[in-house]
Amino acid sequence: MHTISPRQREIRKRDAHILDVARQLLLADGYYGMTMDRIADMSECPKGTMYQRFACKEDLILALALGSVKRRLDMMRRGASFAGRPRQRMAGVGEGVVLYARLNPEDWHIIRISSGPIREKGSTERIGAIQRIENDTADLVRGILLDAVNNGDLVVDGGTKVEGIAYALCALAVGGYALVENDVAQNALGVASPLRALSEVYNRLADGYGWQPLYSELDWEETLAEIRRTVFPDEAQQLYGHGCWYGDAGKARPRARQYS
């Protein structure tokens, strides 16, 4: 069993305190309101010591995002463990993302902030760590698609590649949630239920590729309820309510949705 020294324990404790202060400032005052001077002052940590651990405020944001993307990937992996066919397992991944995003909106916000130009200023170590987790996330989606191909549920031919489908699914989830977070989906586009809209677009996409079982061939509301009951019982009830396995519909099974 690996043990850490008192010195290492003290460093970890100090780092955690710095990150906690940085998180509070970032969420309360935004990127520009979060400065190294304010973090040093509020954490009572000398700036020289802080710079030894975090190269700049962008590096601090990446350190915060690193924990968030790890937790998100853990939820996705749990969803992928659902005992079903690949398309059902992908639904489990999707439900894991939904639960994570809705139960941890601040984490989701930090993940979004951490993308783009901020990565140009972060340390190589933290940028690399986040990229490895993002690669693992993409590999998880790609792996489920490959399972679908291998068991005959999904047939790819011509110029279609599994990697392209995986990219489209990841882009749909990340981009969709960014619009939800910024209220663009509801305010600018007038979408009353943006998460349901995302689900419908995903299922139409999957049906378009002929990914079995098709949306019309399976009781997907019941599948999602089973995913919540067996994989995410605590998180689902925390979000939807005790015994509410049908999501926002509550305890009563919603009317089946179908599209031609």
C-alpha cells in the first residue's frame, strides 16, 4: 500500500484549498474576476508558493476542469455498463451525461470555460491530462459503436466510419448542453424541452444509420427507467424524486413517443 509523507499530505491539502478558493471566485465573478492576486489573498498562500504549483490562473481553471471531466467520464462508464445491446448501452451513457450535467451544473460550466484559448496558457502537464481523459471519453463512445458493428446491430458501408459517427454523437452532446446552459435553446430557439429535443435528434440519427434496435422497435422509456433503477438509482432519485424512474415524467410512465 502506497503511503504519502506528512509533507506530501500538507501540499495536497494546500492545493485543495487553493483550488476551492479559485472555484468560488470563478463561479462568482467569472474568468476576469478570478485573479491570482485575489486567490493568493483569500487562500492566505504566498504567491510565490502558489506559482510553484499553478503556472497561471488558466492552469488553475484546467486543474478544476480535470476533476470535472474525470467525474463525467466515470458517470459515462457506469452508463455503458448497463446490461443491454450497444444502442441501449449508449442510452446509458447519455443518461449518465444528463444526470451529471443537471446535478453538477457548476462543474459543467467549468468544463465549458476550460476549452478554447484557455488551454493555450495552461501547463503541458494539465493540458495533457485533460486530453487523455477526453480521448478516453471518445474511445468509450467509439467502443460501443464497434460492439454494435461486430454483433451486426450497426452496418457501416461506403465512406461511413465509426469514428465519424462517434464524433457526431460527442458534438451533439457537448454542443447541445452548451446551448442549454446559456439558455439559447429555450430563449432564442423556443425549445420548451431541450434535453428531450436532443434525445429525439440522437434517436433519429441512430435510426438513420439503421442502428438496431430502431426507436420504434423498443420501449425506450422503459429502457431508460431500467437504466436509472439499476445503474444510477441514487443520482436519478436525487434529480427526479424518490421512485421517479421515468425522469421528469415522475413515477407515471409517460406516453410512448413515436415518429415516422
